[in-house]
Amino acid sequence: MAGHSHSANIARRKGAVDAKRGKVFSKLARAIISAARHGGGDPKANLKLQYAVEKARAANMPKDTIKNAIDRGTGAKGGDDFEEISYEGYGPGGVALVVNCLTDNRHRTAPDIKYCFDRGGGNLGAPGSVLFQFDFKSVIAVEAGGRSEDQLTELALDVGAEDVAIEGETAVLYAAATEFIGVKAALEAKGEKFLSAALEYVPKSRTPVADKEDARKLLKLIDTLEDNEDVQNVFANYDIPSEWLDEFGG
């Protein structure tokens, strides 16, 4: 499995995530509020809330902030009520994009997402036009810690992961979406240091971006989409040379 794009993306975006931590926490809180509102405030009885809380913890969201979001979601009716919507399309270089949103007003979100695609040199597609190119997986990145490929493969098998991709000091473990909680708990029990942990759309294959300007425009489009308050995640099947990612990431 091509893991270099994922691990390079982690490194490229780390600074941006740190700089936008407030916005990141706001989006994570929105997911927790929505999950709690529709399924109750007990993570053990609400799998969607459990996923949302685990993702927030992986992003180092404070416990009090998580609790406040759950309390807000289980509070009186009439507050925020969010709807999950996914948009699909293509960016510069023919790269497939899946944009997951959580919105309280789809009539605002839809034109906003279309505007981002149009201005960023992409094309918004119909539902199903892109999603078939991805598999929904648990994706957990941990520090490789100088371990060999055999050692990390053994780790992946021990915790119930299906595959592992290694680049430098990053090991990305892939598992079925339904195994997210179990695999993450098993890694925690082994004392692994997490870089990220989430449910993601993983490309079945990747589209090489041969033109440097297309690569620059594509990454700018993804950044613009991620900056939208209604957007939770953007998934893409690009394969961009690491040196370009480093250059564009500043």
C-alpha cells in the first residue's frame, strides 16, 4: 500500500494543524456534539460518539472540552443540529477528492464547496462519481521508533491491523473501519506514540501529479476546503513527490 503520501502529508500539515488548533478543536467538538445529540452521551452505547471522542483524544483535545461538547450535545432541544454530507469531485491533475462535511445549513455549505472547487481549478461531481475509488478504513499513524519493517509488521498483526506502510520514523497502520477502537486500544496498551488516528477514505490507487503547478494548485484547493468551518475532512488520491510537498509546506 502506498503510504508515503499519507506520512508526508502528516508532516506537511503538522505546522498548519498547530497553527489552527482552535479551528481543529471546533470541528472535533462539532462532531462530538452531533454524535451525542443523535445517539446519546454514553460512548459505550454510541459508536459514532466513541469514534468522535477517540479522534479528539488523538488530537490532544482537553478532557474538559470533550465533556463540554458531549454535555452540549445531550442538552435541551433547539441547539445546534448538524447534518453529515459528503461532496465528491476532481482537483487539478485529475486527482479524486472526497469532502466530508458536518453542517447546520446545507444551503450554505453546498455553494461554498462548489465555489472552492471552481476557484481552485477543480470540478464538483455527482454523488458516487469518486467514492468508488476509496476504501473506508481505520488509519492510525505511530512513531516507528527505529524498528525494522519486520518488527512493525509483527506489531500490526498483533493489534489486528491489515497492513502497515513505513516511511522513515512514521508507521501507518490500516485496519477495517469496524476495528478502529480495538486496534487503537491495543496500540495504547503497548505504549505506542500516536501521530494521528482516524477513520479515513483510503485510495485504492493513487494518481501521480506530474505537473508542479498542478500540484501547487491541488494542495491550495485542499487547504481552502479544509479551512471551511463546515468541512470535517478532505481525502484525496494524489501522489506528489516528497520534495514538492516539503517545498509547498514551507
